[in-house]
Amino acid sequence: MVKLTDYLYNGDTVIQILHKYFNDLNKSIDETGNEIDKVHTMFLLQQIDLLEHNDFITSQAERIRQLYMYMTNEYPFLSFTFKGRIKSLIRAEEKFNGYVIEYIYDGYKKTGHIPDIEELKKKLDGFRDLIAYRIVIQVPKCNIKDDNERRKKELELLYDITNILPNFLSKRGFSIVESSHNKNHSKLLKEDLYPYVRDYVTNPSENGYKSLHLTLHDDIADCYIELQLRTKEMDDFAEIGEANHINYEIKQNEARRRREEIKEGTCIYFDEALEREKLLQDIDLSKVDVNMFGASSNSNMNDGCGLYKGRMITPFEHLSRFQSDK
């Protein structure tokens, strides 16, 4: 079985790793005929294309920046920051295999049978968050001293900003995409946005994660992006708080439970995805040897190190397994 963890110790750049992983996985398909690996290679091609051909991000970021300027004028009393990221190599791989495991397990639980392969392939053809932007807000204590009152105001503002997004961004080349399956919605959210906003504030994840997520289609660049909105407190919990550790424990318990219910040998796609995900979760990043700053050529500035046209994302993010995107 070809797996990403085989390529992380040779001092290659991220883009070189992706190319080698793609090529070897593609060769193995000739021998195994593995249908899920075929979908997997297409997913790797998306990442390669994004890292090698990213001029469109300059235009995209500039249009997103217009929202920043709007908020500066509309909320002069509010502290906020905008962040951007391309999904990291490890996190993207972990998520792909996680979806394979989830779809097979859920189908098996409902019917007692492994889902049809064509149905599984269709479900896997829907990654829309390789590019994401995050808005983090905070009301300064000098404006509201009481902690509870400040949290209440921040929550109101979080939904207030979310409510204006579809109209504001549609004028700048973005379309909002229906993506929510939440049963509960905050009364602070406009009712016509219920199908579009994934409300993890009203519906927190098992690990306590809270955020508002929207999927957008960039009609100019013809690609999908995810927009996340959080308060500073929510962001701290997700990025440097307990969420990562809790999430790790939850995933370990889920893996054990699923392995007990779907015995090894029942489904090769499930077995391989489970093994790949476990290897990624258990990886010791201190032992990994990846050249984060090498470029494959002068024309390919972004080689997984986070640099594109003068804009920087934290370099290690492109290898990190700790990105919090739900």
C-alpha cells in the first residue's frame, strides 16, 4: 500500500512529495485496480495544481480584503484579523482518508453492507476547503469590561457580519454554496441563510469546537473556498486550546470502535484508509525531514512553503496535522 508517511523523511519539498506520492499511487492502481485510489490521485492533483498555479489567489485575496475595509469602517470599535491558508499536506491527506472511513462506516451501520463503490466515489468528489479564509473578531476590554457582556456582544457581531456576507461578496465575484445540514440555528442568523451557514456555534462539535463556516464559489477563479468566522476565544480554543488534544482522543476512540464493528478484510478501502489515518495521527513531526523553503523552479514560487506573491502563510502549516477546520 502506498502511503504519504513513506515520503516525509527524505528532505524533499512539499511539492516534490506530492508528485512522488501521486506517481507511485498511480502506478499501484495499474496493479490493484483500486477505485478509491483513482479518486485519491485526482485529489492529489488538485493540491499540486493549487501549489504550482496560484496567481489567481492574488486577485481572490484582494477581493476578500474589501470585506476587511468594509468592516474597518462599519465596526470601528471592533478588533479583528483576517487569515488565509491552503490546507496542509498532512491535514488534507488525513481528511480524505477520514471521509473514506466515515462514508463506509455510516453506510455499513445503516444497511449492514459496505456501500456501493460508485456511491462512495461520488461522495468523495466534493472537497471544497483546500483554500480557506478566517475572520477572527474581539471586542476590546476597554469598550466592554464585563466578560459575559463582551462575549454576548461578540456573538451578536459574529452573526451580524455573517448576515451581510452573501450580498457583499456576490458583488465581488463570489457565490454562496448550499452546504448546511444543521438542525438548529441561532436566531441571530437570517433565516434565508440557514441552508448555507454551517453553525458550529449553535451546534458545537464533540470536542467543543465552535465556528461559523460558509462555502463560497469564486466565479472568477472557478474554484471553491471556505470562509470561517470566530471570536478570539473560539479561535484560541481551536488553535492552541484543548480542542486538538480532545480531537485526537476522540479520533482514537472512533477508530477503535469502527475497527471492532468492521473486521479487517471486510473492505480493503476501509482497511487502507484506517491504516493511513492512524499513521498520520501518530506521526512524530519532530522526526519529519521536509524542505519547507525550497522552490522547484523560479517560476514556481509557492512550493508548499506558504509564499505566494508576497503574501505569507505560516510555513509549517503546509505540513501541520493540527489545522482546525472541522
